[in-house]
Amino acid sequence: MILFRGCFSRAALLRCTSFSFTSPYPSLLLGGCSSTSDWALGTNIARGLDALPFVYRPTIRQGNIITQEDVDKLQPGMTKRQVRFALGTPMLVDVFHQDRWDYVLVEQVGSRVLEERSTRLYFDDDRLVRIEGDLRPQPAGEGAEPPAQDLVVEVPDWDGDRDTLFGRSLRAIGLKD
């Protein structure tokens, strides 16, 4: 219940600064809907919002963006410092397993996951010993694309005597001879 003192008209109510706010259920007003025990409700709301037309949903990339070329640079026996230089700082370094680095990439639009890749590197005495996951080094001849050939395009010289589209339009409506 809201109690106003000395406010009898609408204008007086708007100017009124002397009021008190009392409620028999203050925890309901302050708590609101700050938490819910039903996690699926939040998931269903997100999926429902994704289905709305004309709502912009940006592509979100989280993690390490590494390519096959980056992974091909890795060699067994490389130090952690060399690997960090080649691939960047790993997304996850387990506190309990310092010799395992995880490079993870998640790409999504809204709540729909488009791509999820992970690459795990294992070290022994600060040297790279094993690579697991979606991206692994390829041998030099395997999976390599043939070298691209130069494409030559011949562009004709400008013929100034030809009429442009704008000139033809002016001639069509009778504004140009």
C-alpha cells in the first residue's frame, strides 16, 4: 500500500515529496524474478526469440581462432613458448594438468551453434608430445592445395565515342541531341 500525505489533487500529487512506501510483502517486491529453478524455461525463451523474424542475431565467435595452416606449423619437441608463439595463448590451461593445453572455438548465431572445434596439446617436460582433436598437423604432400595459377584478365580500353547509359537516357527523353 502506498500512503501519500498532504497530496489531495493530481497537481499536488505530482509535486508531492512527502510519501511513504509500505508493503506487507517487501521481499516479493525486491526479489522479483531474479532467479528461476527451471533452466529449461530460459532455453525455451532463447529458442523462441531466435525464431522471430527480422531480429538481428550476430555471429559470435568465442575462443581461439586457429586454422589448419597454424596447426601445420607445430612439430613434436617444440617448447611451450614456441607453441604459444605459433598458436597464441590457449583458451584453457587446466590447473591440475599443466601439461595439457586446450584450444577451443565455438561459433554461434543466437542460441544455435554453427561450429565447435577443439584441439588439445600435450606436453612432457615442456616439450610438445601429442596433438588430439579436430585439427591435427597434415603431412606436407597430403591435403595441400595445388599452387594457384595467375589469372590474367584483359580489360578493353575506354572508347570515348560510345554513349553512356546516362547519355542514352537523356537522348531517349529528348534532352540530348
